[in-house]
Amino acid sequence: MASIDRSDPVILGHVLAEHRDLFKLMTTVRAAFATTAIPTPAHRDSLIAALRDLRTHLAAHFVQEERGGFLEESVARMPRLSKRVRAILDQHPDLLAELDRTIEGLQSASFGPAAWARADHAFGAFTEHMTAHERSENSVVQEGYNEDLGLVE
């Protein structure tokens, strides 16, 4: 039987892999925004598809976190982390709504360069919020598992 004082490399590896996957998807969206200053319908369709892929992955990631796993295990190991974990989980609906608004802005009937710029700005803000969210998760996991993932400054 494994000691509760030891970190679980499978769980920690999973945390890192999930966060890498999310980062890759966000990078794909960032690249789609950078393709042009004057978007065509094809650019918009490609970007919407990338945003939907990100949203689908993110929603599944959040459901997995909310059903237990590494955050719950961190609290089991260190109950004082429960308020921080609750705060992290409470961010999920807002992050998904922020991404939904970005997608909706690109689907508007008045789509053009101004809508593209607004969506680019909105996605930049989402990226900052998501990055802060992931840092908070990493911090809780590192503290809960007493394991340095090398991700928190």
C-alpha cells in the first residue's frame, strides 16, 4: 500500500499532460488569430473550429476535476486547501462562459475586422484568466502533494 506522504507520479503526470494539452489548444487558437489582420470567412470558420475544440476539451477537463481527482486528493492530504480548491472549481463556469462569448462574437452577423479584433482581445483576456487558473491548480497540487512541478514561480 502506498504511503499518503508520497506523491503519485501517475496523478502528477496526468496533471502536467492535461495542462500541456490545454496550452497546445490555446496556442492553436492564438496562431489562428495571428494568421491575418483582415479575416476571410475561411479564417473565421477555422478559428471557430479551434475555439470549439478548446471549449470541448476544457469542459471535459473541468468535469473531471469536479468529479474528484488530484484537487480532491490534495484536500484529503491537506484539508486546509479546501477553500482554495473550492475557489478554483468556482471559476469553471465563468471561464467557459468567457470562451462562449468569444465564439458568439465571431458568429455574429456583423462579422468583420472589428469583430475579429474584439474576439482576439477577448481571447487574450481569456488566456490570461485561464493561465492564472492553471497556476492556482498547480500551486494547490504542489502543496497538496508536497511536490515541486516546476510550474509555480
